[in-house]
Amino acid sequence: MAVGFMLAHPYGFTRVMSSFRWPRSFVNGRDVNDWIGPPSNSDGSTKPVTINADTTCGNDWVCEHRWRQIKNMVIFRNVVDGQPFSNWWDNGSNQVAFGRGNKGFIVFNNDDWSLNVTLQTGLPAGTYCDVISGQKKGDYCTAVEVRVAADGVANFLISNEDEDPFIAIHVDAKL
């Protein structure tokens, strides 16, 4: 969620990092393998990043930047570039939402209970594909669809038990 918030918010310059796995071994609360660098061959040279058929990375590379949620939030950021921060909402706890002009809207639920709220998005009327739970493929959405009414409002339902308890929609994800 933090990377999603960073990429949706207009402040500052963003940077998405990727990483690698190593064999962790904790002794007395300390990882004794914390000295290990990136995946390497027996001669010490760094292993190449390999891309698997499912678009994940191999050779112990993690490649967070290729995860659907992060990749789609980079697209979100590009779509809303130059748009003002707008339509802020929060529940006084850990549920927040905001728009980026009339180009995008995002809602986060970091509470221990479900979110069910109708909010002003600032977006044109229509049906949008949530780019966190899935993505738009042609005229089809692979996951959650959000309907924005003529007055720009939409209802958002996000369970605290969702794998990714946030929703992001933008004009390029309109069906």
C-alpha cells in the first residue's frame, strides 16, 4: 500500500526499487547471512535477471517493479501526471481516499474492519477497472469494477481481509 500511496500522490520524485532473495539464517535475533549480496555464479559474477513465463523473475531476483499492482500504479501515476490533488477523504483513522483531478482516484483501507463508502471521485461517469485487483484487457476487466455516476460519485467496498486492501481507478482504465 505504501508504494501505491507514493505513486498516487503528486508530491516529490518517486523511485521503485527491486530486490533479491538470500538464504536467511537468524541466530540470536540476527541474520548471520546479512552480508550476502545479489544472486551470483560460482565465479562471483552477478547472475542475470531471468524473466519467467508468468512474468516473475528467476535466479533469486524478486523484481517488485514487475508486480501487477506496482506496474499498474506506475501507469496510474503517468495517467494523472500534472493533475491536482483533489477530493480528499478520511475516516479519522486508517481509511483514506483522494483524487488526481479528473483523471484518477484511489482508496485505501488499512483498518481492521471493512470500508463501505460513497465518495466524490471527480471522474467522468462510467465503469472503471480497478488496476490493483486486476487490469483492463480490451473492453474487459479482470477483477473489481467501479461504477462512477453522472455526478462523479462511486461506492467503494474494500474488505480489511483483501490481499491488497486498496482500489485505484483512472481514465485509461475506463471500460
